[in-house]
Amino acid sequence: MTKLFPGLRLIALNNVYGDSNNFWLYVNATDPDDTLQWLSDQLLDAEKAGDKVQIIAHINGGDGESLEGWDENYYKIVNRFANTISGQFYGHTHYEMFYMTYSDMNDYTSTPTSVVFSAPSLTPYDRYFPAYRIYTIDGNYPGSSFSVIDWEEWFFNLTLNNALPPSQAKWEQLYPSMLKEYGMDSAIPSEFHKLIERMKTDDDLYTKFYTNMNRRNQYDGYTPWPCDTDCKNFWLCTCRQFHHSKGKLCSDLPVHNAPVKKSRKYQAKWNDLQRRYNAYKQKRRDSDTCPI
């Protein structure tokens, strides 16, 4: 934790202890090194002092590499300190995304409590153009919310720039304002919840979101395209899930065939292994509950 300005603290959270690829965590994924307890203590201290806190971390909750025990406990901490946390900034996915948290973590009709911002990556893994984001934050003045007001994004078109001499390579602005891009009044949680609801019926708005998410489009050799109903519902559901809700947050977004990655050798054996692995990973065990 460090204090950036009077009234604003920054916490860099090591959430690798919630990474499903660390098999030691299957013994107890609750809080193996007391990181979540430390986070809770830091937020309580900030709350008592009247400070706001921004959190930076890596693996998003509900991701294929996150464990449900960790996700649920982090979610509870975020809801407890919703008035103290002014921003959550994540990465990991390489595509741009946002994630909602709700007062009832299994009910998307309950009150939105926060938005987790996941920015695009400079690494073009595995099909995305490099990109970066510039946030506009409520400024350093007495009583500031220190919350996200807006952002802009820039990307590097590899197809175009690889065909040019290095001296002519250039970054391009993907969009100058997230608020204007998606027709939003502000960057508060309820506005992002409304954005999901609008994208359910506005195909043009969703296509814009999907194109920006990938920094690619159907004219650039990107596949799969177009994004059908199952694909659309899958990604809108992803926006709602910051933990493995097993569909509880997406009852209105049915997905019959989720988007899949490229086929692997021995696909049948791999799919069976992946299915069993995911089922175990998303289990919530008695030992996963923190007294928070």
C-alpha cells in the first residue's frame, strides 16, 4: 500500500494466490498467506481515515484461472468497502473488458456496487492488436472521489504496420472517450449495468463493443466473426460475472454453445479433462469461507 495523494491510497494486490494453476491451492483456496485479511485490514484503516483506495491486480474474478473460494471472499470484501474503493484495475485477459459486482453476488437485478476495469494489453496474445488505455480520474482536490471519469484507448494495427517501413509505424486512437463511444452519462456502476442491458437488444452497440474488445474486425481476417447470439450472450454474461456464478447471474442470457478456442490434438480427451477440472475448480468448499 502507498499513499498517492492526501485522501487516496493505492493497493497492489497479489491475487496469484487465487490462481487455479497453482495446484497447492486446492488444499485450501481461502486465504493461504493472509492476503485477503491484509486487504480487509488496509481497507478498514482507510475507511476510518476517510481515504479512498484504488486496487490494482491481475487475474479477474470468474476467469478460467481463478478459484471460486478466492473470488467469493474478494467479492465480499469489495461489497463491504464499496464506499471506500474508488477503482479496481485489472489485466490478464489481453482483451478489454469490464466486470460488475452486485450487492447480491448471484442476482444481477440487485444494486450494482462496483465496476472492475480490465484494460487491453500491449502483448498481442493470442489474436489481439496491442493497445493501451489512458484513464481520466477525478482530480486531486479535497473531497475528490478519485473515481474513473472516462478513458481513451489507442491501438497498434499489426496488419497495417507490418506492411510499412518501421519509420512509418504509428499508433491509432481506437476511441477518444468511452462515455461517448457507448452513449453513457457517467462511469458509475449503474451506468455499466445499463450498458449491458442496452447491448442485449442493440446489436449495433454490441458489435461496437465486441470490435473494440478485440481491436479487430471482420475485414481484418479475424475469426470467429460474426458473433452470433450464443457468442453475444457469453460475453455479456462475462461482464456480469466476477465470480463463478454457474449461470445465476445470466439467467436471461442463455448460451447453448459457448465460444471455443482452436482445436487441439486429442480434443476429446482434452475436453473431458477440462470439463472435470472446471467442475472441481468452481466448487465452493467449507474451507473456502473467510469470517469477513
